[in-house]
Amino acid sequence: MSVERTIMSECIKDLPLSERPYERCERLGPEALTDAELLAVILRTGCVGYNSLQLAHQVLKKDELHPNLLGLCYLSREQLMEIAGVGRVKAVQLQAIAELAKRIARCVPEEQMILGTPESIARYFTEELRFATQECVYVVYLDQKCQLLKHRLLTKGTVNASLVSPRELYLEALKCNAVHLVLIHNHPSGNPQPSPEDIRLTNQVKEAGTLLQIPLLDHIIIGGRSYYSFAKHRLL
């Protein structure tokens, strides 16, 4: 009988040691566990009527479009707390897991990170931005060899040229001795094609960079797993 079938009528403590998620993880390693079992190890406890493994299955099914681990990246804290047995603490833990997964996916030592092509820049930010439900604008500061110096979030919620201050943007560039800049933001709709506001923002930053001799190297828009590069389309 599978673990999934067995748990429907038993508490975790009533399961044989060989079928308890924590003990299985300890004995066999995390790679031997199902997605639900891994979540159960993190959740640790269930609630009235549900053990931790049953609760993990409920979490995995919560997002109808992504009834698997990917759903954790799309669910808000409020949506997670709609699940019986998931309170504020468990919701925060689950969101932390999703964030760790995104960071691990793009985890390369920044001092070794070369972002010299639209593909490399898009790849670095895709895991961060493809799950975002709001538009987020980042600026990326690069040195002469297009090595990453730092990046920072400029705005969140809307892409509007009036909300992005070229003065603030380039003051930071001077502080970190940046030679190039890249703008990058996401379209939650999944369509990376630029809007008129995206084009206005690009032109505004480009003009400021020309004057200060710290050119805007590219503006990349992430839409799902695809992207649009202003440089590749010869708009810079």
C-alpha cells in the first residue's frame, strides 16, 4: 500500500517508522522522498483531521494551474492561509522555501558573474521575475568586462518613467564605479513585448547615460520564460 493511501486513515505517529517522512529522509536521504513527503518534513505538524503529509498534499493542490511544487511560487501568504492547518507561521515557511528555490536556481558567486549578453542577463533574472505578480524594475551595474557589480530594485508595481530617477540611478553607478547599466523588468502577463511606457523609460535612461558616459547596455523584459531585449532589436 502506498504512503498516500495509508495516510488517509492514520496519524504520522501511527505510521510505521519506515513510512514516516522525517525518518525516511533521515534514513534514505531527501532524494528518496516524494514532493509531499519533503513538504511534510518542513511543515512538521498537521492539524485536526490532517496529519502533516495530508496537509502537504493540500498545499500542493492549492494552485489549480500549478498543482505541484511550482504552485508555491505563485501562492500568496493569504492564499496559503486559506488551507486548513496553514497559519501565519507555516505560510511564511512555505514562502521561504519558494524563495530559496528561486535563489538556488540562480546561485552563482556574484564576483564570477559575467552578464555580457542578453541571454545571460535574462537567464540570471528569469527565476526571480517569472513568478512575480507585479511589475518590478531592476537596474544592473556592470564593470568594463560586464562582470556584475550589484543590482537593485528600482520600483515595484508599475513601470513608469516618472517613478525612475536617472539621477538616483546614476549616482549609485558612480559610487560602485559602474561602466555599463542594464535595466530589467517583468511582464506578469507573460508577454515580453515592450509597452510605450517601457520605450519611454528606456529612452530616458539612455539619454542620461550618454551624457554621463555610462551607457545603457540593454533593457530586458521577462515574460514567463521568454524575454525581449532592446539591444537585440537594435533599439539602443
